[in-house]
Amino acid sequence: MHENKAALGYQNFEEVRTQHIFYIDKTDFIREWWECADKVTLITRPRRFGKTLNMSMTECFFSNKYAGRSDLFEGLSIWEKQAPDGDYPYRKLQGAFPVIFLSFANVKAAAYEEMLFKITKVITDLYNKNDYLLEGNLLNEGEKKYYQEIELGMSSSQAPDAINTMAGFMQRYYGQKVIIILDEYDTPMQDAWVSGYWEETVRFFSGLFNATFKTNEYLERGLITGITRVAKESIFTGMNHLNVITTTSDKYMTAFGFTEKEVFMALDNAGLGEQKQKVKRWYDGFIFGTCADIYNPWSIVSFLNEKGKYDTYWSNTSGNGLVNQLIQKGNPHIKQIMEDLLQGKSFEAEIDEKIVFDQLNGSTDAVWSLLLATGYLKVLHVRILDTDEEGVGEEGDVWYTLTITNLETKRMFRKLVKGWFKKDTEVYYNEFLKALLNDNVKKMNTFMNKVALNTFSSFDSGNKPSEQAEPERFYHGFVLGLVVNLSDAYKVRSNRESGFGRYDVMIEPLDKTKKAFILEFKVLDPDEDEKTLEDTLANARAQIEEKRYETELVSSGCAPEQIRKYGFAFKGKECLIG
């Protein structure tokens, strides 16, 4: 542990060490990775978990460009690691290899051509940094010509082999195979999926990764990091020597993120020791392998930098766009689960840690897999089926019990839901809630129609959604809004039986002297002899009475005279409340 300046934004290990920036020793990762001896390792961790700093650290340790820089590692775990014979074996590895260190962090693009151009910039920068290879007779004339042709905007057929070729040049120059480090490999993948150029991107990166990590005879070791584990079938075709380390793997459990011991020591050193339990509630909750109580480094360093001010530091950084889109435009089941999560509950899902982006629109489990990989959900329990279970799965299937990671993440989800109601709509929504709590049915109708008119399109997940699906998505988004906006004083429950033939909402006050509410949603159904919204509203009101929905509220302590019962009748974007 080093009592240095708690500063944000430092991802270069040399800078951190020479400028005395706050640093928690993670150099044992170097030992663990080297001793595992896997040819190519892919490690996935959520954003802002120190992946880039660890990759920079690994480069500084192995790269011959840093030969003799023992000052960067003196006093740290890797430098003090002693063998039984008294030797310090890892000191001999420092600065011993040529290293190629690349990052795709800035390869974010709205179109395939832009993405390809940015990849060519990464490759061109690599060649420019190593232009000493052009000196002397190392390269023949044809190779020098090839070297000069590596430039911005090179063709998509030329780029995939360029890193492999550079490794060959460096191997010849140094007489030593090359370590290749690739940071944030999946950043272009996420943009490609969101922006609709996924298929051509997969074809390009399949060729690039194959040449760089599979058929590369000049490769000593490969180390790749990212947020998600993109399915091998997509871009790592045939790479059987690839060892994938996800958040549920036991390898490198404490190498990324801060352990509770490390966090509590940092708080003590900063004079914030009395904040430990509140910091735990806000920022603890990440679980890697069997190691619980992992904290997000960005949040902790921000907290220290701000002298103990609590805020949603991690979730305020970029990277929520894909998560927001998947939940907002997802099917009603996703929104139902989010209702439970926002009220502190958990749920069980079958998780496949390989993210198949093509399935994100159609598979609920794929969405939960992504949210787990990105750190928004955590695993409470793992259940492996020991026999076939009808309606559940087959023997050997793995089911995970998941919940929201911590208070910071919960607040981020609340902010996402509020963001679904655009600025003008948010005003209408808040006015609707005020009218509801004040028994003003006229204003409820006025503002609910404005909410519906302005938000239906926000929950449209297809070009031509069905008449049934469109309001269904809206209802669930609307209820999530109730959960988020009323959670301080009310408990919101939704009854999900029999699809959307019926959809009840109960709003139960925590203070039982206040009003409680029963809301019954119905869509105009000609098959039930409903010709007007008034007919639908009458059926909704009748259903509340026939099913005696108030019984549950009364049994929980609500006075019958304080229970308000409203029917909501919908036809398209038109609503009638009574």
C-alpha cells in the first residue's frame, strides 16, 4: 500500500510510479499470469476495474523498452518474490522481451468504414513507433515496401495480417519471440452491434485475431482484456489455446478491483476509517470467482479524491448506453425482473458467459449475461442441476441467482428509468403522480394522455410493433417509473397473471395512515363487446371489485376508506382513467 495522491485518470504504470499516484500493488498478477503459462489469455472485467493500468504494468515489466527500470517495481510484490533458494527469479524477466501493446479503447464508430479507419490508425501508430526496423539490412526491399504501405485507411484485406508481420520483424530484430497485449478488444464490437454493422465487423476481427493470436509463430504469449466474452464462434474461431477468464473464474480473482482489506486500509490512511460500513453499502458487491467483497477502483479513488463525498462515480462514467437500450427496449419480462431488482429482490437465470450479440434482442438470458459481465448484477448463488428438471433444464445446466450489485448501481438503474421519460414527459409524469396522490382524476387523465403520447415510441423495440406489444412495453416501463419515483414512501407491486388480459398495480404506503392505490390496466378488446373506452374502463373497475383486490391491502394494515381504485382503459396512445 502506498500513501500517494489519490488522482483519477492515470492508466500508465510508469506515470503512476514516478509521479507518486495512489496505487494498490497488483504486480502479483504478473507472477500468476506467467506461471499459468497459457499461450493466449482473455480476461474480462467490468469497465473502470484497472484493466488498462494492469496491462500497462505488464508491458513495463516485460518490455525491453523498460529494461533496467527496476525503480518501477522496487518494493512491490513481484520484485520481492523470492524463490526457496533465496534467488529473485522475476527480476531476471524484467525488460526481457519485445512487447506489442495495443488498445482498441478509442475504436468507437457509427459505421463500419469509420471503425476500420480507426483500426488502421492503431496499426499505423504501432509501425511508426518501431520505424527503427527500417534501418540497416534487417528488412529486404519488399519488406520495406510493405512497411511503408501500412498507412491510415489501408484496405481491410491488408490490415488483419499487419500485427503478425510486425511481430515477425521484431522477433528477427531482437532474437526473441514477442508478447502481444491487446486492451479493450471488444469496444469496437459493442459499437458495431448498437450501430448495425455487426456482421462485417465479425468477419474483419475474425481474420485479425486469427493472424495475431492463432497462427502467429512469432508469439511468446498473448494477453487480451475486455468487458465481455464475445463467443468464440464469432471472432475467435478455432482458437482452442485461448484461456478465457470471466468474472466467475477463480484465476486472477484479486488482480482487478480492490479487495475489502485494501479499501479499508486506504480509508484508514486517508482518515476516513469511520466510513467503512457506508462505503461497503455503496461500493462493495462485486464478486470475482469465489472472492467476494471486491470494490470498483474508480469509485474508491474518486471517493478518496473527493475527501469522502458519496456519489455514483462509476455509473456516471461512459458505457451505460447499451445497458439502457437493452432494458428500455427489451421485452416485458425484462422490465418485470427490473421491478423486482429495484425493490431489492433477486431472480434466477441460466447464464451463458459467452456474449452472443446477435441474441441480445431475442434472448432474455443473453441480456442478464451481459449485465453480469458488465458489473451491474452480481451472483448470490450458483445452482447446478443434478438431474433433469421439467420446465427448468437438463442435468448439468447452471442457474445463477442474481441481484443488483450495490447501492451505487441501484441508483444508476433508477436514473436510467427516469431518463426514459424525456424532459417534457417527465414533467407530465410527475404531474400525473401528484394528481394521483391528490385524487384529482381530471388532471390524471390530462397528464396520463400526455405521458402515453410522448413515451410509447421510447419503448418501441421494433419497426412495426404489434398493437398488443406496444402498450405492453409501455405499461411495464410506466410501472418501473412508479417503482423508482415512489420508492421512498410506497411499496409498488404488479400482478402479472395471464399476460395482458389483466395487469394490476398496487401502491401500498409505508405509512399506513396514507392512501393506497389499486390500478387496473385494460386494453380495449372488441372480443369482450367493448366498443368504447368507457366500456373498457367499466370492465376494469368491475374486475377490481369482483376480484376483491383490496383484501391484500387491508390485511397489510391499510384502512378501507384510504384505498383508491382506478381503472385505466387504453386504445393505442389514448387513455381514459376513472
